[in-house]
Amino acid sequence: MKKLVFVFVCMFVIESVFAQTRFQDLTFEKAIEKAKAENKYVFIDCYTVWCGPCKMMAEKILPLEDVGKYMNERFVCIKLDMEKGEGREIARKYHVTAYPTFLILKTDQSLVHRVVGGTASGEEFIKKIEAGFDENAASNLEIQYVAGNRDLNFLVKYIKALLVSCDVEKAKGIAQEVLASLDDEEKCTDPYWFIYEDTELSPIGSGNMNYLLKRVEKFREGVGVEKVDKKLASLFESQLEDIIRGRNKNATLADVEAAEKLLDSYKLTGQDYLFEYIALIKAVKSENTEETLKLCNDIYLKMADEKVAYLYFTPIVELQYKWDKKQKKELTVLTRKMADKVELTSLKHSLKSFADVTIPRLGEQRRF
């Protein structure tokens, strides 16, 4: 009877192991050879030892039975540390710059598809892998592009497919090819708006972004006020938030006042919070603690948890030698109130610690 139980347990363990994604201890070349022999693709999990999402995928998603069944039938799977051995060459060859990245390759080593980042479920992961085999996947559209297809509708589809597969550099090149073929009137219309909207195709300071900023009214006419204003707001938001959180330490009070005038000139709809950001930055830079305290009460209590986490603490610490005792008490009350309001557990702990430990000690020790 004990033997039967032992055999049953062993069979159960073996079945569980084989149900998950099988990563084989093979070199890249050996994986290619094995995939050829088995008429499969090669799947590479590109990871680093310090990458949290890589570990999450390895522990929670890739071992799932439905994921394993899907993967094992189609791929020879290997894992490569992108900072060691042949992983470095793979990272260079296939332009792997974010982790985790999952590569799907043909046996001629050409890239079929890439998935960048983790997923919340096995179903989502499979869906992202399957996207690489759709007729509109970048690898399939590339065949038409190489064959000379330059129809604008096709090129738009190809750019979007390249963005999905995270081939940003190629997408940028073709986006510029498309824009170069258009006149000014056409550039400011909805079919091509996604090029200006995408921060990777049109980063801040790029020619595309400068073009948009000089022709805001034209874009509003051709694309719609709501879409254009939303994009403009996001540009101001990212730059102002960088100042608030201390990532841009070079911005002067004059720079902020110039940004305020520019923002006012665009007359954006429903974006009053940007002026609150500007008021907060001006108060901090002018070391006006009373105004800063008032704005903290106005701004942060209505802010989403994720933004509170990186926007709340820096302005207070930046003025650490300027707060008086009364203001520090008010800051403590505000911070505890926020700790009660937020839902993220880690943020609750951070705010409580900030209220109980950090704020009372502000200004105690001056740095030399």
C-alpha cells in the first residue's frame, strides 16, 4: 500500500512539473538545433537577477498549467541572464533593454515577436504571445514592407505593430518616413495623431513634439480639442511633477513662471490641477511655508495613491529648515489624515512613519 501511495505521489509530482513551462538547460545554438528538429520556435526568457517582475513571472505565471501546456507544445524554452555569458550577446543582437523581455525566434534566428514586461495572469501572457502570430503582427507585416509596400494605411498598421512588439527604433524610422510624405494639412489629422501622441515616437524636445506645439490650433481642428488638450496636459504634468518630486533640480523660478504663461496661453479645458502644481512649486522655491502648507492641503487630499507616493514627501523635506513648530503640527495632522485616506498598505505605513518620526525632526540638524 505504501508503495502504491509513493508511486501515486511521484506520478503527481512528475505531472505537475511537466505541466509547467519547461525551460531547458541549453545554449542558444543548441536550442536553435532542437527547435529545428522538433519543428518549433525558440522562446527566450530574458531576465536579470535583480529584476522583481522577472521573479514574479518565473514564480507565478510561467509555472501555470495552462501556460505550460501552451508553451511546451510550441516552443523550445530557455532562460538567459542578460548580464552574463551569451545573454549579453543576445541582449545586443535583439536590442533587449527592459526586463523581463520574452523573445520568440524562428530557427533562422530571426525575431518573430517580443513581449516586454510582466503580466497579471496566464491568460494575458498567452494572449500577448499569440499576438506575435497574428497576420497583422510586425514580423508578418515586415515581409510586405521589405517587398516594397508603401501604402500609407499599411505603414500606419506596421508602425502600430512595431510598437506592440517594442521595436521602437524601427517604428520611429517608419513614422518619420510617413510624416515626410504628408503635407502640413495631412499631418494635423486624426490618422497620424498617434505618432505625436506616443511618447516614444515623439519624445519631449523632438522635432515631432516641437511641430505639435507650434500648430496646436491646427491639431485641435484636425484631431479634436479633447485629444490634443489631453496630450498637452500630459506634457506639462510630467515636467511639473519632475520638479515637485526633485528629479529636475535645475528648474528655476523663472522657468516655472515661463511654463505658467505658456500653459495659460493654451487655455486647456479641465486641467486646473496643473496651475495648482505651478503654485506649489513657486511656493517651495520662494520658501513660502505658509502658502506651501495651504497648497499641500488643497492638492494632496484629492490625489490618487500612486501620485501621493512620489509627489508628497519631497516638497516638505525640501523646506525642512523653514517650518515653524505650529506648521509642523499642521503637517503632522495632514499627513495622518492622508494615511487614513489612502488604500495602499505600504503608503499608509510610509505616511504614518513620516508623521510620527520624520516631521517632528525636520530642521533639527542643519547640514554643512
